[in-house]
Amino acid sequence: MSERSVAIIGYGLAGRVFHAPLVAATEGLRVAAIVTSNPERRQHASTEHPDAKLYDSAEDLFNDAGTLDAVVIATSNEVHAPLSMAAIDSGLAVVVDKPLALNSAEATAMVEHAERAGGLLTVFQNRRWDSDQLTLAALIADGSLGDVLRYESRFERWRPEPRADGWRERLAPEQGGGLLLDLGSHLVDQALHLFGPVKSVYAEIDHRRGLPADDDVFIALAHESGVISHLHASAVTAAPGPRLRVLGSRAALLVRDLDTQEDRLRAGERPDTVSDWGVEPEHARPRMIAGDQSVPLPGRRGDWGAYYALFAAALDGAGPPPVDPRDAIRTLRVLEAARQSAEQRLSVCE
């Protein structure tokens, strides 16, 4: 596998904490360029990736596109579409941080643009590779749970005071803000990936802190497979529920805590620098429960690094992209149905 040069556009939380470390940790990829005009972030970039060339603007980067193979769009949501299309026109493969776009129409235009150009476009749905998701997929595959009846998935937090610098909390949904578009993109993508298309959507969406961005979300999906998904995303839950509770006809899976890969990246660790990457702490082990019986499971190792390993292979023509961008269109359509349901207080056929 030849080494591929990857640029990162945006060096805030997504670019600095998630994408750049994972790219740097992947065999066959290197962080070759970073776009940020923020002086403090430029200093961090030069310290953390001293061999990367720094650019003030995406336009400057695209003028040097001939020196690169791929670009990661790790900016605020409202510029995902125009930057991705410009990157494709520059001949670059593109990874877009989720959500792929602000809405399904915009996402469809991006995917069709990439297909016409023969370009590689994918979206960073890294949480498909959470420990809990990999563990659940294995249990479904081997029949341990029986038929899955209900899938309950939560990203619940207690943040009654919004962050002063949090654009996701302060922008209106049509501008890319809010939990429905942010964490909802993960929750819905995971449910669709595991259980397939949906036939109806019901949702409740609230603004508990009085901000333009929604901060308390519940979505119920009726999948064509017969599974019911209950999805929760909240910044105002003082007593968060379990990360996963999956009820099957034979047994249930209970996972209390969120996968720790994000915390480890924030602490400066990478998959290539520690031997126990993706191993959850002992107290957070998942449990298989059937009535009074409760058995701890070893759980699968989380593996966000697998996303960029698959991307590197796709660059070399050795496989498909890690996430089909058309999956993101389907996710956005469900999120749009959820917003319609919440506004009209009814169940919506997706």
C-alpha cells in the first residue's frame, strides 16, 4: 500500500481530536496539510503534525490539490456541501464529518456530483465501530438474543448551561445546529445499519434551554424488519439512561456506558500508541440478561481506526468506501421525517 497524502479542513474538535489522530495512526495515510486560520489552532497543528503544510483557506489548499490524494471536511455543517463539491472538482477523494449535509436534498446533490465525476465520497459514521455496536452485531449474528424486538439507544448528557463557544448549541437547525442533526445522525445511522429501512417515524424535539438549537430529542422508528428503535439524544438529562438496552426474544443486552474511544482521543492517545485501544474498562462490561440471570460479556474492542483503514484501501481500489454516502441520504430523510413528526405531533411514513 502506497502512502497517501491527506488534508484536514478545519482544526476544531472534529479535525484535531478525531480525524487528524486517526489518519496519522493509519498505515498508508499521512496528514500532509491542515487548513485553519485560527492562530491558536495553527500552533496546535504545527506542534502535533510538524510535517503538515498549513493553509489559511480551503481555496489555497485546492490550488495545491495536485500534491494531495484526499481531504477531510471537518468544518461546521453548513459548508460541508460546497467544500466537498470543490474538493471533488479538484480531483480529491473526500471524507465528510457527519452529517454529510444539512438535508437530504443537499446530500443527494453531493453524491450525484461525486458519481458524475468518478470521485470517492464517504461520510464519517465512526460510531458504527463503537464497542457496543460491534458487540451487538456479533450477538445478533450468532442468535444469542433471538429475534430483536426493541432497540433502545441513548446519547444523554447533563449540560444545563450551554457552552459559550458551542456553535452546535447556538445555531438553528437549518444552519446546522442542534442535537437532532448532530447526535441524531449517529443514532439513526446505527439503527438503520443494524436493522434496515423504516416504515414510520415518530419524534419529540424540544429546546429546553431556550436556544435556537434543539437539545432534547426522542425518535421512535418502526423498521420494515419488525424491530422498533427508541433513540434518545439530550443535553438536559440529569440521570442518563443506559447507552444500550436491546430486548430480544431469548435475552437482552445491556450496555451502561458510552464507548471510551472519544475520551481516549481527547486525552491524546491513538490506536497505534496503546496496546489496549478499544478495550472498555471492567466496570463497563456489557451484560446479557434474561430475567433473573445476568452474565457479564467480554465485549468487542471498539475500532474507530477501522474506518480509515477501509478508506485507505478504497483509495487504492482495494474495496468500497467505509460508509456508502447514500446511507447518509437515508439517515437525513429519517431525521427530516422526525422533525416533521415533532412539528405535527403525528407519526410520519418515511
